[in-house]
Amino acid sequence: MLGTVLDIFRLRQVFDMAVRARQFVAAGAREDAAFLLAARRAAAPLPFERSAPVPVRPTFPPLQRRPLAGFDGRRVAVVATGGSGALASVVGVARAMEESGITPAVISLCSGSALFGFPVAAGLSADTVADFVSRLSPVDYVDIDWRTLATLLPRLARGFGGLLHGDRLEATYRRLLGDITLAEMPIPAYAPIWNIETNRTEYLGPTTYPDMPVARAVRMAVALPLFFDPVLLDGGYWCDGGIVDIFPVHPVLDLEKPCDLVLAVNGFYPPGFQGEDQRGWRERPLSILDIAAQIRTAQQAQLARENLARLEGASEVVLLEPVDYGVVAGLGFYMEFLDTSDWPAFMRNGRQSALRALRATRPGPATGATARPRSTPSPAPGA
């Protein structure tokens, strides 16, 4: 028993539970109440909450195309982290590219950003995607597996993989996208998935799973363990690959042709994928929890930094951070999935951040040329 608890490979899970507990305590009564209300609306909506949402105002100003000089023939990629609803900013990045006369050559997505990036890759305009996601409510994508939960104890949790089926989310995106497959998307797009049985990561996309419907790919990309039920594929069960690779550059560097410029969208970690600054931890109460917070993210953050370095070595990189990562810290990660009210602001932030970056960028002379990366600051919230 003691050996199981102290197993070095289980310590990260032990620390994770400790950190999560502190986050819930530190969130405060107001945030707790807001989260519980959002969770209740998602799990058991009242009759009036099931009605069609009221029309929303346009997220972006009227489209005016002003093609930027120097981008003709240049390949521009988008690589986005996970980060729940904060990655609605990807829609704003797509809108900025439309205004600038740039079509993405490839899009690499992860977890939450798949909700917003795959429809763009499927050929929908940013305005169409913005309108679609702005009208979503939890009723459209939350389907709790009540039957499994009711029999959890009698069955000793046998077969339990997540609170949500995922069927409703896939059906909602199928209504938007139809039966278009990954190979049929006008823009190649990928997202990591993680296999439970073999503990390995693969990437959904046109060169790897060409016949998979895009709606199914969205579902698999966001199937966070214990939150969404794993999805069956080729005899195995797969989950959100963001738990391993939060910033997936492999599709852009290894599965598609080289790109001149990459717009990298970070919505999950501190600027530049740095870790949290915990200097002075020895002087703080419950200092072990500060250590725990570092350990639980150490591997993922280090891989993200290495991936960023790989990307910088292959092409010019502009790092965009349109939404402060603190928005999805702790309970915020789940809040921004269960409550869509902030998504339009995130999309506007993404547009403004990308427009500034593109107007300040002069792409290199040849595909794959190396250039020093730049970083753009986050706009004011709701700007």
C-alpha cells in the first residue's frame, strides 16, 4: 500500500490532488458560487434555459480586406495550445488573417482550441464560426452519463471513463460541419490524442486519419480524462492529447510542408511558456503546495518550451498571448467551458493581437527561413 502511494510516477497525481484542493479553497465564495451555478445549468438546465438563445451581436466589425504586402506565396501556419474557452481567441486570429488576405497553410490545434480551429479549417469564415460558438450553450454539448454515475458504486466504477458522453458535442458540430472528413478540409488541421491502453500520443489530421469526420475529431480532441468519456478508435480508447503535448508543433514541422511564418497562440501557460515564479516558497505557509504546483506541470511546460524552440529553429515565429493564462487557472478552466459569455471578448482579443503582429511582420525570403521570434502583448480584457 505504502509503495503504491509513494510510487515516483504517482507522486504527480498526489501533488495534483493537493493543488486542486487548494485552488478550490482559494477561489473564494463568489467564484465557487458562479462555478456551481454554471455547473448546475449544464447538468440540469431549467425549462427556460433549454430554449433557443437570444440573437447575439456580431463579434467582429464588418469585414474589410486589406491584403498585406510581402505575404504572396508565403506559407503561414497557426499553432495553438489548449486552454478551454480562452482559445476562442483562435477565431479572432483567423479573422485577422482573412482581413490581411492570408489563408493558413496548416493549423495545429490542441484540446479547447479544436472547438474553434477545426471549423475554420473546414472552410467556414471566421464570422460564421464566431456566430456559431457565440450561440452555444452547455445544453448543446454537455451530456452527463447519469446511468453510469448511478451505478458507479455497485459496479465499483468498472468501465467509468468520464462524466460526459461526448455524443451531444459531436452531434452539435456535425450539424455545423456535416459529414466533411479531415481529408476534405480546405486547410490541413491536426490535434493530438492520447491512447489509454498503450500510453502513446498520435495526431488526428488529413495525413493520419483522412476518413475521420471533423465533428468526431473535435470530440476526440477535447475528451479530457475523467471529464469526457474516452472515444473508441481502431480498437483502443483515446483522450485529449493535450495532457501530454499542450503545444503541438509536430504536425507543422513533420507532417506538412515547411512554413515561412507561424502564429503561435498560447492561452494556457505564462508568457513564453515559462513556469510559475515560486521564488520564496520556503517562507510561505503550506510551502509544499507551491512545490506541488511546479511538479504537476513540469513535464508539460518543458515539452512546450522545447516545441517552441523547434518551431523557432524552422521558421519565423510570432507568439500571441491574447488572453491572460490566469483566466483558465483552477476553476477557470471549467468555467470557461461551461459558460460561453466571455468567448466573444476572447475572439476580439485574438483578432486585435494577430492584426498587430501581422502588420509588424515582414516574412522571410524563402519557405522555412529562420528569423528571430517576436512576442505581442495581450490586449486589455474585452477590448
